[in-house]
Amino acid sequence: MASDGGFVDHYATLGFAPGPDEDPSRTVTLKAVERAYKRLALALHPDKSKEADAPRRFEELQRAIAVLRDPERRAAFDASYVEAREREARELQRDAHTRALRSALRSREARGDEAAREREAAARKRRQLDQLRRETEAELARRGGVPTPFPRSASAVPRPSARPFAPASNAAGFRTFTYDEHVARERRILARMREREGDVADAAASASEA
């Protein structure tokens, strides 16, 4: 358990790691404390250990054994230990909740970005269809004002969908069309008109040569 707010875990100093549901005041006996202290004191004594932090760890070891050997000081420490462990559990739970909220926010933002991209793609397709419709109507007007068989408002065009198109009929029984079908039909009309115009021009050229 990490030290927090000046609290020092003397059990951890002596190498004990009680479980979350374990009460060290009951499970860690004085005999176990004395045995752990002797083992670590021999290993960390400044006259024997060459580790750089050995003096500091040896001082912490002395403070830990002084507290855990004294029944009254140990009882006070055990009460503080329980409070520190409960506080740590609450902080871990709060951190987990914060991470879950951040993850949900990132997912929501990702869905919002995807929806924005879909709206932009739909708007781009509507602009493309409007441009094709204007070209078709201009060509038709030049040829005598033949009415176009397609809806004149871009809002009448169904929004594009990632799902495969399934032919459908409206309430009146007439077949409805997807965006791609509208574009294809507009392009076919322009292509047929331009093809006929070319045929007429070729026929006029042949007649003049004759």
C-alpha cells in the first residue's frame, strides 16, 4: 500500500503484504514481526550492505519495529492502516469511474465525428446531384423545355446509406430511387442527348458533302 498524507506502512517496510480482506493486526503475529526484522536488519545494516539506500531503509526498519513491538502504538497504527487502506480503495474506485467516463466521452466524440463525416458526404452527394440536375435542365431547356422526370428538390433525394439498396415502393405504389440511381439516370439523359446531337451533326455533315 502506497504512503499517503504522511502515513508510512510499517507492514510493508518489514515485507508483509496483507490481502485486501486481511486484518494484519490478527494475521501478522509479533513472532513473525521479530523474525522479519532480524532478517532485514542483517541484510540492510550499513556496516554490511553496500546498497546506496541501505541507511535510509535501515532507519525505516527501526521505526517500524519500534511501532509494531509496542501494543499501544501498534493498535493506533492498525487503526490508521485500516483508514489508509479504505481511502486507497475509494481512490481506486474513483479513478476507475473517471477512466470509464473518459472512455465513454471519447466513444461519444468518435460517434459524433463519424456522424459529421456522414452528413458531409450526404451534403456533397446532394450538391453533385443538384449540379447534374442543373446541367440536365439547361440541356433540356436548350432543346425545347422537355420536363425532367426527376424530383426538382434535392431534399426529395433519399439520404445515402451504408446499407445495400433494396428496391422499394412508396405509398402510391411508385418505385423509389436511391441517390446513386438518380445520378446514373441524370447522366444517361445527358449522354443520350449529346449522342443524338452528335448524330444530327454527322448527318448534316454527310448531307453537305453529298
